[in-house]
Amino acid sequence: MNVEKVFQLFKKKMRKEDLYIFGTVFLVGLINFFYLLTHHVLSPDGLAYGPIYKSNGWEVDLGRPLLLVIDRLRGGLVNPPVILFTSFIIISLSVLLVTRIFSIKKPIPIILLSILFILFPVLSESALFIYCMDSYSIALFFSILAIYFIQKKKPIWAIFFMIGSLSLYQAYISVTLTGVFVLYLMDILEKKDSLKDFIKNLVIVFLGLLSYLILLKIGMAIFGRSLADYKGASSFGIDTILSLPRSIFHAYQDFYSYFFLDSVIYNHYYYRHIMNLLITITLFTVLFIKGRNLKISSILLGIGTILLFPLACNIMDLIACDTTINLVTGIGFIMFYVFCLVVFDRYIPNLNWKTFSFVLLGILTYSFLLSNNGTFMSREQTYLNYYSQMSTYLQKAKNLDGYQEDMPWVFSDIIRYQADLAKTSNGYLALDYETYDNFFGELETCIFVDRYFGERMIMAEYDLYQAVGETEEFQEMELGEVRIIKGAIVVKNSPELAF
């Protein structure tokens, strides 16, 4: 096929309404990420600007080898505008696929769906790990492609794209699994449900996960690597099965927490818990009215599927038995809102009621925009505070008699700080406000000083750290004071040593 035929095929498959998707994703995406692009926002899990990080062997040991491939495809360069632009295209294609899977054709639900995807907090938080934002977007696209091929009864392709998605970020399996649940619920409402087909689709998802694990184990063995023991994921097997009762309880707990508490994402500051409650009530009201005409067996299957839905959203709780869902791994929750939007669009006949439902979803997505930017602003505040603190400590140290650049440093404890804007954030990564002590994360402090002050900082060994804390000179130091004790530059930022 030549280029012209490819474009003709693309034009034939595209609908006029698809332009709304690309236009909305790019416009709202630029508004959402403008602050991130124009300000100095720290990466989570670290003290340095996000673009200095790139994929390495750690991601491979976490079972995400394709992250390294994507990194190499862009030459190892981490350019935020380019990565976000690429991500916008991929997210737009993901939304386009969702409209095809669930037959969404009207402009307003299409626009609302596009806004939901580009503002969904999981993706905005992922942008703080900017070096893998494009990879996570591809993982989302692959996971939705898997749903598409499951619907089209092409299991080989579905498994193929599931392997790709899992190899980028395992949490995106929840998108495929919840998508299968939503497909079945819609079939029940359309009176064409088949429990046999639903079970087959679940088997396809399981085979996709199993194929990924087998290929990963083979690849690890070939290259002489082993999976990192990260939150129990590496011990997938008998321990996972034995932990199922506890994991199932946590899955339901996390599902409730996500929508109504502040432990996974902040809800109360923006009254999201109230919006989620109203959306849920509206959803079940519509389902009740629509379900009155269904057979008893279909109603029972529908209720059972809904009761299992939280497990699909939080499947990572079951796979990695030592984890509990957090915002970045909670991408499966997006399919709950997709289900709500499809049900509202398809089954609410009254225009006023439908408008109310869409307005609710619209207000919810607007709260996502606000809290995303609250997160970006909080991480910048953390940077400004730490820069100021470290600048002061460095200057005090240089003014000491006997100061030498190669002296080791001792911080008595973590430099604690919480941004004023943390309450306006999504809550998850913005609360990662504690900077690092001498031992757990010493590299991050050294990277910060090297990058922002152009100086080399060496942390004291543990024995010296303990010895300094036992001296009378340390005990008589005032908080915030800097001295040289036992050949080390000592910063007393807590009454006692942390350890």
C-alpha cells in the first residue's frame, strides 16, 4: 500500500465526530499541563527535576522492559513538550477506540469522554514521571486495544496487546479487565448477555497475564536478571493465592476509599465524594429502571458482575499481595466513569435528567483539572523550599573554620516540609514532601546539590552518623545550626538523630 492509500483508508475509517476527540484532548491537555511545562516541578520519589531521569535496569527488574525500548526509540532524550504531544496523540486514539467499542456517537458525550481521559488524575500524576509518560499512554492504548479485539473475538491480538501493555506498566491490566466487565454489563442491559462469552473473555485476560509472566521469566533468565521484590509482585504464586482473602478485602476497601475518602485521592476538598455519590445514585437509578424489563437470571448476573467490579478495578491488590492501590496504579477506575457515561448517554430518555448527569461528570472532571494543577504547584513549592534550605546550609558550612569540600555531611533527620497547596492536590504524590536522610535516599540529596548548586556532597557513613549523635557538642547545638564535628559537616534539623 502506498502513502495515499493509507491516508484514504484512514479518512474512510474516521468520522467527523472524531475531530472533537483530538481537538478536546489537545486543548484541554495544554491547559492541564501548562503549569508543568512552564514551572520547575519536582519529580516524585526524588528531589530533582523530572526530565533528568530516564528508564534503566530498575524498570526491567520491575517487569517493564518495554519502557527501556521506548526510551531508546526517542534516543534517551526526555523532552517534556515532545513527550506530552506524543501522549496527547496516543490518548486521543485511546478515546477514539472507546467510542468505537461502546458505540458513542454524539458530540457531547464524546467531548466529555475526551476531557475525562486527558484530565484523569492517574495520567497527570504519571506526567510527573515525565520520562515514561508516553510509555504509560501507550500502555493505556494497548490495554484498550485488547478490549477492542476481545469484543471482535480475536483473542490472539488481544493477548498480544495485553502483553505489550503489561510490559510497560502492569497496573493497566485493570483497564482491560474492567472493560470486559463493562462490555458484559452492557450486553445484559441490551438483552444479549452470554455468561459463556463473558467467561471466555475473562480466560483471554488470564491468558494474556500468564503469557506476559512466562515471557518475562524467560527473558529474565536469558539476560541473567531477576524480578525485584516490589510489594509482593515477584512472588506471584502460592503466596498470592494464600493472601487472596486479605487481598479481596483490601480491593473492596480501596474501591470505597477511591470514591469517598481521602486516602487514595483527595475528595473532600473538592466535594468529589458528594459528586461520586450523586453519580452512583444516578447510575443505579437508571440501571434499576432499565433492569425491570430483564429476566431474573439476567438481573442476578448483572448484580453479581457489579459486585465483582471492584475486584477488577483493583486487580493489582490481588496480583501484588503486599500492595494497596494508589493513585498511579488506579487507572482501572476510569472505566467506572466510562460505564456511567455510556449508561447515561444510552438509557436516560429525559433531556433534563441527562443534562444533569453530564453536568455532574463535567464538574467532576473540572475538579480533576484543579487538583492536577494543585499537585504540580505543590511539587514546585517543595523544590523552592528545599532549594532555600539547602542554600542556607551550604552557606553556613562554607563560613565555618576548617571547612573542606570533601568533608562528609550529617543531617540529623529528614528535612520535613509540606506545601501549603498540598490540600488542593490529588493527594498522592504531593504528599511525598519529605526529603531524604543520610541513608535512605542519600543519592537524591546528592543529586539535588550537584544539579542545582554544582557542588559535590558526600554523606557520612552510618558509624560516623551515630558517633556524631553521641557527642556533647551535637547535644548543645541549636536547631538549624551547622558545625564541624568529628571531621563531618553536621546539620542539626531535629532534636535527636533519626536512628
